[in-house]
Amino acid sequence: MNTLLAKKKEPIDKLAKASASGRSLGAEAFRRMLRSPVAITGGVITLLFLLLAIFAPLIAPKDPQIRYLQSQVELGKGIIPGPSPGFPLGVDDFGRDFLSRLLVGAQQTLLVGVLATVIGVLIGVIIGGLAGAFGGWVDTVLMRLVDVLLSFPSLLLAISIAALFAKPSQWTVILAVSIIGVPIFARLLRGSMLAQREADHVLAATSLGVKRGTIVFRHMLPNSLGPVIVQATLTLATAILEAAALSFLGLGDPDPTRAEWGLMLGNASRQFLDIRPELAYYPAIAIIVVALGFTLLGESLREALDPKNRR
């Protein structure tokens, strides 16, 4: 009899221990990411990029604006000095240290990607939140506008928006890239909020007479932002690539003094690819590596937060 009771008690003890050591959703996702080589790789790349962007002015060996070797640059003869003592990556077409400009360019690239993503998230959250909260004709009108934006290929839409401005600048690139992310975030949040409508806690709050605004901002919206945050990580990678594409097509910031990877890649690809192809290779490799880091981190975060993968 005692043996039988002990066997029945054993599963209860295991449940009690599991409950006592229970973790929050965020902590559990972080624990799974620490065990994923893909997540670690993406996190290391992303962290190095962030540190480089923050401390770039201090790390850069020379002033990226000074034309140190301009007298040695002869574009008519196809001469742009390559690597030499004091200039590990050579200089650009203005005789400026290319390594310093590449390091400082990380800061501007991060600025473009982050601002474009943040603006897209904010506008998308407003549209998706209104559609998910009110439903009815509000949902119908807003989602039809979103469908119109989704009907265009993302890069084509970004090119069309950037071309509307008479004078291209860094802000036109940010605005164009942010708008193409709006429908993605709006659709994602709207779907999450519609799913939250049928959740037990929302139904309980509704039955108790809680106001609609309180239900939306305290119950539905906070529990619907998880997928949006994950998508923002992935969108940051594509924002960097799309900003570089606009600069490559001549729709980016025309200021030659600004050190930004997309602008550097665009200028070198259009003018100096046959003279010094390295001027295009280095920023292209940097963009690809950083985009890969954010993509790996975003995909790992999505898998870690997926209920199907919880064990």
C-alpha cells in the first residue's frame, strides 16, 4: 500500500518541482537562445556591430573627412591609391582614409536602419491596433489600404516613394524604407489582437464591464506585441539592405562627405568598380554580414517564442 501511494505521489512531486522552477516566457526564450548556435552567432554579430557603431568615432584611426592623399588620386588615369603604410584599406576617390570611413559608416547605417524600422513599427502599430481594437468598418478601410501597399513589391514601392522627392536625402531614404514596413507590422498586430479577442482574460474583463480602452491597452495590446518585436528584428536587416539599394540606384543621400555603407557602395559601384573594386567590396561585405546577424537573431527569437518549440 505504501509503495502504491509513493508511486502516485511521485508525479505530483515532479509537477510541484516544475512549478517551483517555472520561468517566464521571456526567460524561457532567452534560455533556449543561449543553447542555439545560430542565435549565439547572430547575437555576436549584432553586438559587435552595435559596439562598432557606438564607438566608431573613437576607434577610427584617422579623421574620415580629411583628404590625406588627394594629391595622389588621378581619376583621369584611373589611379586611386590602395593599401599603404597608415592606410590599411587605401583611400577613396577624395583621398580619405577608407578604413576610417568604413568604421564611421557603421554609425550612419545603424541610424538609417533603426529609424526606418522604428517609424515603420509605430505607424504599423497604430494602424493594426485601431483595426484590431474596433473591427467593423474601421478594420475594413484600414486593411484595404494595407492591401494596396502590400500589392507592390517592397523595393519597387521604396523606389517609387523615394523618387517622389525632388531632392533626395538621408531622410527620404528613411521615410521610403519605413513605409514599406508599415503594412507588415499592421497586419501582424491586427491578427494578434483579433486572436486576443477570444482569450479568456479579455472575455472575463468584458463580462465585468471593463471599458474598451482599458481592455485594449491593458489586456490585448501588451499580449499582441511579441510577434511585432520579432518582426522588427528581421525588418532591421532588410531595412539596411533596402537603404543600400536606394543609394546604389542614386536615390539616396547625395552628400559625398557622409560616410554611410549604402552610399559608399553606390558611389564605388557606379564609378570606380573597374579602378578600385575594393571600394565596393568592403561596404558590401559589411552590409551582408550585419544583415545576416540580425536575420539569424530574429529567426532564433521567433523560434524561441514559438509555443510549439517549448519543452
